[in-house]
Amino acid sequence: MPELPDVAGFKAFFDRHALQQLILDVLIHKSRILQGVAPREFAGRLKNQEFTSSLRHGKLLFAATQEKRLWVLIHFGMSGYLSVCETVHQQPKDAAIVFVLEEKKCLAYASQRLLGKVSCIKDPQKYLSEEGLGPDALERELTAERIAEILSERRGMLKSALMNQGIIAGVGNEWSDEILFQCGLHPRVKVGDLNREQLLNVGRTLRRVLQIGVEANCQGRSLPHRFLGRHRHEDNACPHCNNNLASVKAAGRTSYYCPHCI
DNA sequence: CGGGCCTCCTGGTAGC
DNA sequence: TGCTACCAGGAGGCCC
């Protein structure tokens, strides 16, 4: 569920609550979420540090500390989220890792299904290239033309390409459905069946809808009525034509679309 | 290379 | 009422 717009919201939340505060303690409730670092080492390295800034790339959040080569990487998986509580006794039920900050205020990384990960890294840019992640879907250099170009090199389903983090980082199942819906395309459409103008439209739409999603998430706004995201359910009516939405499996995911608008 | 399926995980729910 | 089966879905692995 957490895709680019959600993670942008988490970043804003993180910056608001966690930056420039001494980390008094680190509580690790679900150690399986830690990757490549032992719980004791993770806690030891972060204790008495401060988070100084953060970066988002696709669905990843990176938090820098005072120590130059120490960043915390947060991936939210499908059910991860951040939450703040005023005391250590009010942690959310799903809390996996809790940073105890000044005045005992806590920032918790919580996750019901524990499919995400938290780890320590030295250099975000290096991490991204080593992991083979594509450009962030909203970075300035990634124009609609560039997106059309990148996609046109693919041969499979457009939805697979949109969700592939190695091509463009940030889009998951729900937002790929939104992009397809706003373009009037079927979830199983193949990239090869689209002409250049259609691919350009995909590029423009991707940027536009994600931007709107980010604004909604970071400023507590809701999505426009005409977004699929508001109605993403089989029995719901299409916000464009009022007919019933349908679902189909595409790229291994349940995809919602409007059979009448295509 | 691409697609489909399985796995990780847990809680909610549909069906019996 | 209580059990089981299945689903959600990000990501990686495996096989065809």
C-alpha cells in the first residue's frame, strides 16, 4: 500500500517529528524487520545521534544522522507506517522499531505484516545504484518524454513496467491502476500496443496523478473525486461514467478498472 | 526477457 | 459459533 505519495507523507511526518532531536534510546520489538544489522548494533549506533535530514526515493525513505556515513533506510512494505506517541507506554500495537526522542516522545515504525525492512547504510546514492533502482517517478529530470522513451523499450504489460522499481521507482499496484484509469487503458494492455502519443500521455499522467497524490498526502487533503483511488472496489461506480468498476488480475495483482471507459 | 506462481506475514472475512 | 481457506500486496525467487 505505501507507494510514492504515501511515503512522501511519511517523509513530511518524519521531518516534522524526528529531525534535530537526540535519540535517547532505540527499542526493537520485531527484529526480523532489521536487515544486515543486528538489533544491538542498530540500537548502539543510533543512540545519542540525531536525525539531521531525510531523503525519499520511490518508496524508500532515508534518514541521515550526524555521523556522515550512517543513514537509516526505511522500506514500508505493504503495511508499514510511522506514528508518534507522547510516552513509551503509548506505542502502537504494531510497533516494530521505536526511537525514543527528547522528552520521551517516541517515533515508531510500525507494521502489521512485517514485509518491509529497516537497515543501516552508508550512502543512499550508492545504495540505489547497487540495488538497481530506477529514477524517482517525480524527479525533475524525468520528463513525460523520457518516461515514454523508457517504457517504449519494454515489451510486456504496461502495468508491469509501471510497477517495476528498476524502471521507475515509486509506483505500486494502486497508483499504476490510477495511471491506467486516467489514461483510459486496460490493466493488461501491452506497451507494444501503444503508440508514441499514448506513451507520452502515460508519462504526463504518471507525473500529474502522483503529484496530486503527494499534495493530498502531505497536506491532509483528499484525492479528487474523479480519481479511481477513491472508489477502488468492485461494487463501486466509476467516477467518470457511473457504471460498475471491474477487477482483473494483471502482473499478479488485482487491478481495478472501468470496462465502459476503455 | 516476460509472466505466472509461490513465499514472506498477519488479520479480516467469506463460506461451510 | 467455530473452523478453514483465502485475500491483501511489495518484492524477490523460481520455473517455464
